Amino acid sequence: MSEASDQILDFSQEGAIIVGTIRTSSVLSAINVAEFGNEVVAYVESRPGVNLLLNFENVDYLSSAVLTELLRVNKAIEGVNGKLRLCSLSKVILEVFQITNLDKMFTIYHEDREGGLRRFQRALDIQAEEAAWKEPS
């Protein structure tokens, strides 16, 4: 793995959710797409049950290769029984997800980081409440 200063994402713990903020738009060029995917997959695989919110607030361009890496990340998260959500996508990037129908595969919060965190936490709370109702007393 690369040194901390060379990492493409900054990971931060926000309660039960890990926020992965992509540092700059240029990091998702064809040059370092595989590094992006490898960084996220390695992070996810070392944290079973991870709730990961990928924050795209600094990203204004995605190569098609990034979409492939996001599919790989999604598969890795499913493999550790985690959850992946995306937030802060620009209108242009959101259109790419819609055109490719990937907006149906990924849960995308249209809010910024804080709004995405609130919605993700609420979804986790609802899931916990539903699980509690299903448990026998």
C-alpha cells in the first residue's frame, strides 16, 4: 500500500460509518484507477461488516475504468457483508451512473457528505429496528 500522503482517499470514522473521501478529481484518471480500486478493496477486506460512504465531493471527472473499479469495490463489500453508499456526485457524474444504469446498482445519496451520513445512519437505524422486531421474544 502507498504511504499516507500518496493515498487517493482519506478514510474517517463517523460512528458506525466509514467515510472515504476521494482527495481530488485528477486521481481518478486512467493513470491511477487501479490504485484507487486496490486501496478501497484492501481497506474493505480488512474490515468485515464495514459501512462505507464514498464521498465524491472533490471529483468532477470519472473515467469508465473507475466504474469497473467501483463494481469491484461493491463486490468486495458484499463479500465482507458490508454496505456501500455514494454521495456528493456532480450532475455530470450522476448522469454517467444513470446512462449506464449503475444508479440502480449503487445507493446514491444526492446530498453532500453530511447529508449522506445522516441518510446512511438513518438507514442503518431502520434496519436495526426491523431486525429487533423480527427477533423472537
